[in-house]
Amino acid sequence: MKYYTAALSVLILVSCGKKDAQQAAQQGPPPVNVTLQEVTTMDAAYYDEYPASVTALNQVELRPQVTGFITSIHFQDGAKVQKGQLLYSIDAQLYSANYEQAVANLNVQEANVVKAQKDADRYHELDKNDAVAKQLVDNADAALEVAKRQADAAKANITAVSTNVRYTKVFAPFNGTIGISMVKPGAAVSAGQTVLNTVSSDGQLAVDFNVDQKEIFRFTNLLKSSKSKDSTFTLAFGTDIYPYPGKITLLDRAVDPQTGTIKARLVFPNNDNVLRSGMTGSVRVLNNSSAKSVVIPYKAVTEQLGEFFAYVAGDSSKVSQRRLVLGKAIGNNIIVKEGLKEGEKIAVEGVQNLREGATINTQPAPVAAGAPAAK
């Protein structure tokens, strides 16, 4: 009898446990304790940053225009040079000899012209008295014309060889800085092939960066309104900010179809010779939009598979997951470009325990340090 009584008690307990479990399942998981914060807008001044590279506005590789041997170098590596300054000398003996030979040939051809002119004049005088055959007169005129053409060719040859003599001297094409010489005295160089050095302008340098095609309208307006002393564009190298602002000078001809970006160019003064061609840094573009921005604490944002979300409280004490398009981070906050509106309430504490449609139990927001306690 005792055995049956004990078994009956166990059945009653199991039945009660199942009922409790069913009721708990029907009621769902317990509410999640969260802290809500109202979404607000504010004037958010910040910088958009773009990877950038520094390049010279004018840069050229120096190559010889004649073949020969370097006889002299007339500068110090890395020095500033002026337009027209002599930089390299190439052995000119062969080219000078060719020039002298060309001059001598011209003298011969000019003498032939004088002789042919005299012969033609003599035959024409004889022809007036019918004292010479007409064919001889024509031959004399033809010989004069040939002599003149040969003289013209000799003059053209002098121009060519004198040009080669000039090309044995390599001059700076513009004001700038010259690099380390690629050749030494005595080195053999080939016309149009050997790189002697590189000269680049340094008074102002260009900074190139790519912007998304969606921003073409914005940068076109910046290009129209750009001022020489505007602080809209600055340049950063890590934590160091270049002290002089830049000026936007152009947008490239077309959008790159592979990347969907267009190249923009800024020009920065290089008064202290700090900027060097080939440097990389970040262009900082001041975003001074007149529209107010939605700003929320960054801790309210969750990330899933590369997308960003926030939990928005509804009227029934439940939250829904809202996809966000984020902008620039400002301290512990971040700008939300799309996804939230002013006045909505989002979870800022307890976010890690939330799921879509979760029931919430709101907690009072923590009092900021130094702020008066609520009464």
C-alpha cells in the first residue's frame, strides 16, 4: 500500500513539473534588463579621411640625347637646382669634329654655288648673241640649281650636328630638387636610354586621393568654392597634422570603372621642405554640412556579417533589430547616416543579451560623473 502511495506522489510531482514547464514555454524567456536612450541629433563637425599619396607637380627623368661618356657632373646629389643650370657634360670631341667637318662642307658647297652662278651668267651672255648652244645654257642653269640645293643640305647638316654638340650638355629643365645621380664620371650613356637622374619641383606638391563616385557632387562644389587659405583640407601622417592647409585643384577626367572612384588632387605649400614625393598619408576633409546628424553611443551598435544594427524599443516592451549605415566615429559616439530617427529609443546597455523581438525590462540610465542625481 505504501508503494502505491509513493508512486502516486511521484506522478503528481511529474505532472506539476510538466505544467510549470508548459506555462514557462508559453510565457517565453524572461525580460532582458536594458538601458534605453533617446536618439538625438546634433551639429557634428568632423573630418572624413582618405588614403593619399604625395607627388610632385612637375617631375622628369633626365636622359641623354646623345651617346657618349660622362665627363663631368656639376651638382651635389639632392641639391636644389635652377632652370638652365648645367648638370652633366658628355664627351663632345666626336660631335665637335662632326660640326667642324659640316662647316667645311658648307664652305665647299657655297663655293660651288658661286662657280655655278658665274658659269650660268657667262652662258646667258653668250646666248644673247647666239654664240652658244641652248642646251649648254640649260645645263648651266641646272648645275646652278644643284649647287644651291647641296648648299641648303650642308646648312641643314650643320644644324643637326650643332644640335648634337649642344646635347652634350644636360641642363635643369625647371627649378626644383635633383636626386642622387645614377651615373658617375666616365660612365657610358646611350641616347634616350640611360637614366641620369630625376628632377622634381618642390615649392608646391600635389596630394592625390580617390573618392567614391557618390561624392562627386560634393567635391565639385568644394572645387568651385575653394579658397587659397581654406582649412577644409588638411594632411595627416599618423598622429602628426601637416601645419599648412591644402587647396583642391581638380577632379580627374573620368571615374575608374573597376573601383567606382575618381581621383581628386590637392596642392599643398612646401615651405619647410617637409613634404617629399612618394610619401603616403591621409587627407582630412572637413565635413561642415548644415544638416544635423544622428549621433548614438558606439556601444549601442552590434555587428553581424559585416553589417551594423541597433535594437529599437517598440510600444509593447519589445525590441526590433534595425540595420544602420554608419558614418564617422566621434569619440565614444558614432554618426548614423541611415536607419534611425530623432526621438526613437535604442538599447545602450544589455545589448549583448538581446535578440529580435525580445521583451525588455528598462533600467534607469546611469548618471554621468558630475551630473546631479534625479529627484
